Amino acid sequence: MSTSDAATPDHPDHSTVRSLLRLWPYVRPVRARLFGAAAVAVVASCLSLVFPLILKWMVDGPVAGHDPAGVWLGALYLLLLGIAEAGLFGLRRWLVARPLAGVEADMRAGLYAHLQRLPVAFHDRWASGQLLSRATTDLMLVRMFLAFPLTFLLVNGVTILAGIAIMLAQQWTLGLVLLAPAVPVMVVCWLFERRYSEVARRAQDQVGDLTTVVEESVLGIRIIKGFGRHRSQARAFRELSGTLRGTELAKARLLASIWGVIVTLPEFAIGAALVLGTVQVADGRLSAGTLVAFLSTALALRWPVDSIGFLLAMSQEAGTATERYFEVMNATPESDTPAAQADTAVRAAGVTTGQEAVPAKALESAALSAPGDTAEARDDRRAAGRSARAADGEGGLRFHGVEFRYPDAPADAAPVLARIDLHVRPGESMALVGATGTGKTTLTALVPRLHEVTSGRITLDGRDITAMPREELRELVAVAFEEPTLFSATVGENVLMGAPGPAGRAELDRALSVAQADFAHTLPEGTDTQVGEQGLSLSGGQRQRLALARAVVGRPRFLVLDDPLSALDVHTEAAVEAALRRVLAETTALIVAHRPSTVLLADRVALISGGRVAAVGTHHELLRTHAEYAHLMSGAEEDDR
């Protein structure tokens, strides 16, 4: 199955007009310039219909009367009209260029911002190439539609109607001859619209597939070269390119067919009108000037008629591009629950909620909002609040009957996590240990709400995380994943991304020291060194240490570490663990661990088996009392040796 099949829903019959109307909120701020540009273009196009009238006057007047001065005067009129027409079309271009570039930029920025708010489950389903193609190719098609087809469908329509009216006024019989192809042309356009829309959608989805393959090949170039798979990858790329080529040829055939009809039928009509008009001139029923004006008007309408085909094609492509854009924009973003929103409002007002009526919670709430306090005083009160909560047995990180299944899992599938009851006390570190696939990483992803629990609840210092604004939650909880991700930025910018507010050099140096990432100072430009895409210019251990530094730089109250030391050598791991112990003494931590050395960082250990908590205790207790844990640790010890 192609990525487009996997990433996008079925495409039911749709209306191009309805799709394009959804652009109105983006266009509305610049509507004055767009309407002005359309009016200017209508005037410019209608000026072209004045040329035949001047020719009629010249033929029936100065030419018939052998008046050279009149001919030169007519030529001057034609020149001035041509200059005016060119100037007006240039003005139209000036009016639309800047605002439409702004519309495209706003839509792209809106798409990017929306992607940041979408849940992780959405990104798990969608291929990155499909999203990239919507942010680039599709928005370019939308801008091109707004700049040209949208205006000229109106302009050409007005020009055709005005031209027909002029021709009928000059000689209605010849006008009817030219109108004869109108009905078959409209039928062909209707059929073309339906078929071209389907092919255009298929081509745009295939561009997304191709973009995905290119991106994966670039990011995975080491794997491709390491396994000598460049030929098979090139072959797969050629197959996708060939499929796209076939679709583009199908589009070209459809466009050629409508152009053949739109160009041929009016040409036959003009030829018939020429013969009939010549006969009428010969019979004296029509002046030569009128025939010249009539045929000149008909020829002036050739471009508006001939352009219908590709204007409709561009409109269809813009319609499918708009549809693809809103497929992403319609996806439901992460949102704070009404409880979280109410909690935010109450905190902003400096009032405690009923949920926080107990003294321990009221103490911390006061720490968040008391005016005139120093940062140290607020931190002291927060610590006092956490201590009081700990005395009440409700502080720290707690899982209450948590169950989780992935949103796209079959209804009858067993949950990934079932009835998780776990309490990490304030200031305590707990290691999660279990065989591969038991749900340890999934459990850690629930704490910062990268995934939402299916049932049950998770609390931080007694507060349900679903009742907390996500921004506040993710300031409290810092994460470091086993697979570190770095951005195309400097080392310092990557690390300080983990700081909830402005952070300086001291915080950066401290975090690098804790993570034993002092190598950053020896890079060519120190911490201002660009690490490159995905940080692939660094080793795996270096990337992992920078990711750990990012997690600890903000001195988080809660720390979630997913096997953060797996890529380190034994000596570096020991140094990191020594520094990390100082950090863990000041925070509440949940650590996914596979090595005994990492497990020993934690105060207690939870054994996860089959998506459940099988046992909780210290490392040495579980070694003595639980065979599965002893088996896992014995295998890890052998791996370490």
C-alpha cells in the first residue's frame, strides 16, 4: 500500500467550488486588492474589444475614402490602446503579487503551527512526505490559482459576453453562427472537470509518496550505503517516478482532448462566419469594415475561449490541493480539557479550586501567584507544598488504574497497558524494567501526554494531568528518549530547548556537565556549532548526551528518561550516572532501564510484564524474590560483559 493510501482518507466526490470557497478566510484580508486587480483586468481585457471598432472606422472611413491622415490617426489610437492595455495588466500583477505571497505564507505558517498541535498518533499515521507536499507543492498551486485562474475565469467570462454582444450588434446572423459551438463546448468542459479532478488528486498524492521516498533515502543514506541497497532504492524510486509520469501523461491527454475540442469547434465556426460574411459583402448587404470588425472581435475572443481548458485544469488542481490542505487542518489538535482551562483561569485569578482545597495544595497554589515574591521564596513554598502532599500520601507521580490502547487498534485487541497502579514518591527515582514490548516506553509517553490514557488517570503531586494545561504540564515534566532527536541548530540551541524560560550560559554549562557532554566546548565553534540535520555529524553517544542535557537544563520537577544511556561506553556511562545522581536527588524520576548500572540509579524498581506491574521493590529485593526480574538482570549483566 502506498503511503498516500495509508495517510489519507478515501476521497469521495467533492465539489471544486466548495473546496475553493474554504480559502475565503485567508483571502478576506486582501480582498480589496484582489477585487481591484480583477476590475483592472476586466477593463484591460475589454479594451481589446475596442480594437475591432477602430478597425471598422478605419476601413469604412479613411481607407475607403483614401485618407492617409485618417489611417495614421487610427494607428495612433491603436497604439495608445495597446499601451493602456499593457499598463493595466502590469498594474493587475503588481496588485496581486505581494498579498498573495502573504496568503501563501500565512497558510503555510498556519499548517506548520497546526502540525505542532496535532497528537503524536496523527504523526504516526501520516507519512512525512505527504505533509511536506501539502506545505510546498499544494500551497504553490493554491497561490497560482488565486493569482491567475481565479481572476481570468471572471475576466474571460466578461470578455466573451461583451464580445458576443458586440458581434450580435454588428451582424446577428454571423453572431449566431459563432455561438453554435457553445453547447458542445460546455458539455465537454463539464465532463473534463469530473475526470481531471480525479487524476489531479492521484498525481498530488503520488508526489507526496515520492517526497517520502526521497526524504527517507536522504535520512537513511548510511543504511542504504552500508547494505549496498542503492540499486534497489533507485529501482523503487524509478517505479514511483514512472507511476507519477503515467498519471501526469493522463492529465496531459485530458488537457489535450479538451483543447482539441475548444480550439477546433470555434475555428470551424469562425471559418463558416468568414465565408458567409464574405458572401454578404459581395452582395452588398454588409460593409467591408463591419466584416473586418466582426472577424477581429471573433479573433480577439480566441484567447479567452482557448484558455478555458487550462484555467479549468489549474482550478481543479487548486481544488484538490485545497482539499488536501484541509485534510490536515481538519485533524483534531491536542486541546486542554474544560477542567484544565478552568484551572488556568482560576490560577490566573489567584484563587484556589475545590480540587485544591486541602492545605498542601493551597500552599503550592499560593507559591504560584503570590505577588512581590522572589523566585527563591516561590521555590521554597513549592517544596513545602510537595512535602505536605507527600505526608498526605498524594505527592509525586502516580498512576491510578491506567489502561492504554492505541487509537487505531482493533476493538477486540488487548490493551498495551492494563490496570497500572504505580506511585513514584516525591524526590524518588523509579526504574521501569521489563522485556522488549511490554509497554515501558508507552507508559513513559503517557506522563507528558504524548498519548492519552484510555482509562484511569495520572496525577502529578495530586493533580490530574488532564486537568492541567499542556503548556504547564510540559514545563513540569522533562523527557529524554532512547532515540535522541537533534535539530538543524547549534548545540546550545538544542540543549536550551528544554528550558521552560530564558536560560543563560550558566544553565547551559551545568546541563552539559551533568550529561558529560563537555565535548561540545571542543567543537569548532563550541556550543555555537551547527550540528546539522538530525545531528548526524555527531556520534550516537554524543547525541544521546545532548538529549540528556536538554532534559535536565530546566531543573524539572519530574524527569522521564527512556533508557537515556544505552549508546554510551562503560566509562562515560559511569561518569554520567555519577552526575545524574545529583540531579535525581532533586527531582521525581521515572527511568526505563535495561542495564543493572542504570537500574542502580533508581531508589525502587517496577517490573513490567505483559502490560502490567508484576512487582515493585528495590533492585536487590527483586533479585531475591522475583525470578523474571533476576533473569532479565542476569541477561543484562552478560550483555554488559
